Amino acid sequence: MLMTNEMGRMYDLTIMLPTLLILVGAWGALQADLLSDRKVLLLPPANFTIKATGLAQVLLHWEPNPDQEHRNVDLQYHVKINVPQEDEYNTRKTDSKYVAPLHNGFAASVRSIVWRSNSFLASSWVSAELKASPGSSGTSVINLTCTTNTVLSSHTHLRPYQVSLRCTWLVGKDAPEDTQYFLYYRFGVWTEECQEYSRDTLNRNVACWFPRTFINSKGFDQLAVHVNGSSKHAAIKSFDQLFTPHAIDQVNPPMNVTVEIEETSLYIQWEKPVSAFPVHCFNYELKIYNTKNGYFQVEKLATNKFMSKIDDVSTYSIQVRAVVSSSCRVSGSWGEWSEPIYVGKEKKPLAEWHFIVFPATACFVLLIFSFICRVCHIWIRLFPPVPAPKSNIKDLLVVTDYETASCWHHSMYALGALKLWNREKQAPAHWSLPPASLVLW
């Protein structure tokens, strides 16, 4: 009997449960219909304001409408940015920070929304704005560019790496000659004014250098740069620009690049650049240049070593550069190449040496021979000049007279000697003969 009662109760519950679910669904549908019928009562937010809270940063604030009847509904807010660039998003909060350049002003709108299935109910829009910064058109800086670079820090062990910042710009086309510009940057909650400027020929600031900043190269915040100015002749309009850190980060070259050659194998190794990112966060590009034939070998690598086969008659130039990989942050641009390292010894083939050595040797020998001939007058001795006819006759007469006189003189000397010899044979021994010179004359 007891078992029969229990089975009866279970049967009743089985019948009542679907009925209960149907009633709950009907109640929800009825509430939605009631809300749909009264959607005109969804009121816009109240007291919507926009306030600049930093360089290129605003705070949007509003309050729920105090006259909203359905206080138990899940209200959300649809925010729409109109100036300087269109954007929109949803939020449940009643305030919102937004980063954007403000020199041309800022305008936004907000409305209340309630989601219903795949659609939503929305109130009317309320709007607010910030006016554009004052100043004459054409006086603000143009072509503002910035780059960051990581350097080793010697000031703190908590932050072994520091990020430097360098910005350059051009003077506005309508800016007076006495215009002076001043630069500020903001990263997160930190704001700094530039202290080190470079100037043009008119002593106007056209570049700024921060040796150390609060910029985090691993961060995701945008870098806001603001440049304003002053002049005695015109109101200088300010200028804002946003930079994404990974896009302007100038990655350092890899360190300690070493190259070794073993027979025809080239071994290359290096260390990661100076950076806050660990070793596994870098990709590398290796460039091997054969200076003999002009051939480039370029390799994309995820490791810090490489081996290649080479010949033994060429000289090679090796360079490496790095980029932070997408596994650690949004990929940026490649860094600077390392200084080239030259290895190998270029050898000239024997046939090529013949064309160089033989002509050089021949020229050297001819030069030496010409020098010797000039000093020793060999050319005159080998090839004496042919005398002119008249000079020939005179020279011949002179030579003939000289030879005749010489011959006569020697003949007379010989004749006198012969006579003296004959006298000595005939004369007595006690005679003294005159000298031969007297006999001759």
C-alpha cells in the first residue's frame, strides 16, 4: 500500500513539472512583451561629461537616468566616439577612459541599452565634446616621428634595462621664426617633459632626446606624445600623436658575433641583443656576402648559431640582425645589422696572376734598364750620332793632321835613336855623346 502511494506521488510530479516549466516560460515571455510594449520608457543616461585627464587622454562620465522606471533591468551603455576618429563599444560602467589625440577636439555620445535575445532596446543619444586646442592653423609641428631603444641601466638593479626615446619634427609651415616648441610624453600614469633638445639654424627646437624613460618595451599601453609651442607673433597650435611601442622599438643588433672557419665549414654564433626580452623571444636574420662573386646568402633563424659550407678562395662578410618574435609581443620591424665581420682569404688563380705579374715585371725591368742607360750614356756609345758633312771634313782634317804630326814625331824619334846607336858602335869608349833629346832636335 505504501509503495502504491509513492508511485502515485511520483506520477503526479511527472505531470506537474512540465506544466510548471510552461508557466515559467509564459511569465518570462509576458514580462518581455510588457517591456517591449513600454520600450519608449528606456531613458538616456544623465549628466554626460568629457574631461581631459592627461596627455591625449579623456574621461567619459555619466549617470543612470533617475527617472528610469524599470530599475530592475540589466542596463548597459553604448558609447560612440565621433571625433577625432569614429569608434564604438559597450560597457556596464558609468565612466570610461579613452586615449586619442585631442588637438582637433573630442566628441562622443552615449545611450542606454537593454539586451533582449539577439536584439536590444536602446534609448536616445546624449552627447558631449571638448573644443579643439587654440592656435593658428599651420603653426603646429609636422612629421613628428619617434623611436625607442633599450639600453643597459647603471642606476638600479630592479630595472636592469632602460628605454630611451628620441623624437624629431619639422617646424610648421606658417610658424613665425621665433617659434619655440616643447615636447612631453605620457606612458601609463607617467608624464615627462623633454630636457635635451636639438635646434635648427634659427635656434628652434626640432628634436628631443630622453636618455631614460618610464616606457616599458613589454607593455601594451600606447605612448602619447604632445608638442606645444610659443611665439610673440602668433598663437602656436599644439599637436598630439599616439605611438604603439612595438612599432617604434628599434631593436639592438645581436652581441658578440663570432665566426670560425674549419677547412670549408663556416661556424657563426652570437648572443641576444640588449633587451628586456629573454633569449627565446628573438628571431634572427643572417646575411653572408661573398665579396668575390657578389653572392648573398640570407637565412631566417630562430636560434643563435649557424653553419654553412664555403670555398677557400673567397672572402666573406657576415652580419646579423634581430626582431622580437610574435610569441612574446606583436611583431615589430627588424633591428639594425651588426657590424660586418670579414673572414677567409681571397686567392687569385694562377692564370690571373700571370696577367698581373708578367706585365708588372716587364715594366719594372724596362724602367731599370732605361735608368742605367741614362746614367752610363750607353745609348750614345751604342748609337753615336752621325756628324754633319762639313763638320766631317773639318774633323777629318784635324784628325789627319794630328795623325801625320804624331807619325812624323815618332819617325824622327826612331831615326834619331838609330843614329845614336850607330855612333855608339863606332866611337871610342871615352867619348861622351849628347842626350838623345838633343840628337832629335
